[in-house]
Amino acid sequence: MHVVHFVSFTSSAAVIMSDAHFPIDISVNKLLEWLVSRRHCSKDWQKNLVPVREKINIAIQDMPELDEVRELLSGSFINYFNCQRLVEILKETEKDTKNFFGCYSSQRMKDWLEVIRLYKVDNVYLADAAQQLTRTINYEIPSMKRQINKNRQLQEESVSKEEAYLKSSAEVRTQFERECQKLGIKGVHVKSELLSLLKELPGVFDDVANSVAELKPAIDFYRAFINFTLGHNLPDAEFLPLTHYILKKGNTTTYEWRSGRVPDVVAERRPSSPVNIETASDEQINFGDSAADEAISLESTSQSNGDFVHLDQIDFGADGDDNISWDIAIQDDGSGSNEAANGGISGSDEGGADVAQGIDALSVLHNPTTREMFLNELREIECFLTQRLEEMLIEGDVLLVSIMQKATEAIQSQSVASVHAMVERVKALLGSLTSHKMLHLYQLHSSPKYVDRLFGRWSNWNTSCILPISIFRAGTPLLHDVKKPGRTKPSLSPSWR
């Protein structure tokens, strides 16, 4: 039960006895009833309050432009104590209108003094204040407490959500950095950096072609074992044809692999990237959508070198394409391939110039078809060496030992250590061509729009985690106040104090 301390009243003022106030404990719900029963206020005090409200509505129409005045009048209910404060303010703002007799000629002051006078008639202000106090204690304060508890719970939930968002954002950022590290880029200008990686492909393929020479002992061992098993020598065209070709001639164009002739002209279309990777924007990147990309420039006689061949322009004569023979020539060069395989198209003019274009212009390691063929041959070697290593580790197999005694010196001279070293070299070469980075580079070269898909996926990671945090924080500016002690405790400054 709420109890207020009150003092004995006369009709005009509190009775003071022996310089002390004698408090009276009154239930807050019975305060207004007590004021009326003790005749401090009349029973019909609400009728007397009507002219007060009417006068206040008139008086507030003309007020000085002050922040405090604006704050007092912004409330939904103006009480007696607000009116007293307004009169004190007007005493300062309207002091120039005070006459010789101490009265104010300002209509503002007259209006508010009249409001105060009407409030004091039959102590209407006491009844009005008692009613406001009762409503505040019974309704407003409990409602505010419930709202405070609700807001505190909401803030705590918001803090938990923010922590979850931050954790998710950190995970995405770590994943993004890990992906950039795998691809060997900084992650600042993602599109430009991805396209710039294409410059590394020729060097990687040259290194792979040079590394094939390290596999020659494994290749010879494999071939000797097959010849021993079959009882006759296997033709070159039937035994690792592409691996033998790369071992002999290196990473040439697909045209040369298929036809056996070095092309006079290599025309290749490839994605372009900005010259200045550090400062170029993503919008400056040419993704191969323009009509310019459809034009294939034919360039002149030069030795082909991997994928990116820079040749001088040649003249095909006045007749141009009319004199080109587009017949598909089928020629067996002993390598087990032919020019019609995999859709290869070659052309030559009357002067005998061989033109490699389209997929024929790619190197054998860059061409998806021939590269997969080479990888399959490497896997074939790996499987043989792994199986042979397992057999060599088996002890006490009399039948196997008996069979191997009839093998050639090239087979019997191999030890477990040498075969294991062969396996490791093959795996290393396979890994250099099938790494995470290389798989992305293959896609970037074959599909210029792949960079958009890759960049879009990374952007979605960022948007799905970073953007919710920004929106969340913008919508909850007092989010961290939940951790401040006393922030959400009730702090009331009732106007009736």
C-alpha cells in the first residue's frame, strides 16, 4: 500500500505548530477523498477546473520563444506547478512591463496570473495534484516498470544478436582471407587481381612441362613392366601418347599436337585486365562481353610459345577466306591423335600458312580436353607405381618373387625407396595442375564471366554478415547502455514535487 505523508491544512495554508510539521499517513488511494472530507477542497472541484483549462488554452497561444517554456508546454497535461514555473519565467521576460505599482501590463503575465488565481479557488490545485499523484502511482509507474523490464530484455537480446553477428562476420572474414590466400591475391581489388592471375598460367605450364622430364624414370619403369607383362613391346601411340609428346616437345599448341606441324599463326582470345591492378576499379575490367572480343586478330609467323603468342600481322592475299581450304585433314603422326579429334579446326591459305585458332590455339596443358588426357595419364602412372610399391612391400610371396626373377634389369633394379620417390614426384606434378588455385584459373580463362560469379559469391558473404550489423547498430543507438548500471532504473521527476 502506498502511503503519503501529509500535514494538517486550513483553507489557505498548512498549520505550523512549534515550528514543526506533524505528518499524517494517508493511503494514496484515499488522498483525494481525505482532502474533500476535511474540506480542503470542495466536492465539485472538477467543475472549477474547467475554467482553469480554458484559460490555459488561451494563455499558451502567446508565449516567449524559450527552450524551457517550449519544454513545459510540450507535455500532454499542464498542471498547477507548471503554471507557477511559467510565471517565474515571465517575471524575467516581462519585467520591462512592470509599472510603478508593481503590476504587470503584459497580457501574457496577466493571463498566467489569472490561471494561478483560478487554481487557488477552493484549493482546486490540491485536488488536481492529488488526482495526478494517484494516477501516477497506480498506473504510470507500474507501466513504466513493465516497459523498462521489457526494454532491458530487448537490449540483452540485442547484445546477444550483435555478438552472434560479429562472430559470424569474423568467420566469413576468415573464410574470405583463406580463399584469397589460396588464390594468392590480396583481396583489395578482387576482380582485377583474379584476372591478373591469368598471367601466371604460361609460367606454370612451362614449369610442369619441364617437370615431366623428372618422370622419365617412372615412365620407363612403367613401360618396361608393361612390355614384360605383355611379352612384347607396346607401340608409342598406345602408351602415354601425350606424356611422351610433352616430354619430347614441351607444352606446344594443340594444333601442333594434332597435326604435327608448327602453326605459322596463333590467334587466341583471352580475358583482359586493367594495366594498373592496384588502382583500377572493377568497372574498368573487360569481361569479354563487348563486340571487340568477338574479333580475332590474326598475327604473323613466329614460333609458338605456350598460350599467349604475340605475332606480327600477315597478309592472306586479296581473296582472303575464299581461297582457304577448310577440309579436315586426318593425319596419323604416331601419337594416337588426329586433327579432327575434339572439334579441332585448322586452316591454311594458298601460301601454306598454318593458322591455329580457337581451341587449337591453346597449349596442350591449357586445352581442357588435352589437359584432362594428360592428367589421366599421370594418374595411370601413379596407380601403377602405388600398386607396385604395395607388392614390393609384401614379404614371403613366393609366386611373385618367382615371376619377378624373370623380369628385366630395369624392373629388378628398382627398390622400395626409388619407387616411393617416383610416386611422390608424380603426386607433386598432379598437385601443381589440380590445386585449388589452378582450378579457379582454368575457369577464369575459359569463362570470363566466372570472375563475376566468384566475386558475387564473396560479396554475398560480406553482405549477409556485415550489412546486418550496420543496420542493427543504426537501429539501436543505445544498445550498449544495457551494460551500464542504473541506466534503465526508473528516474521520475514528477511535476507535483
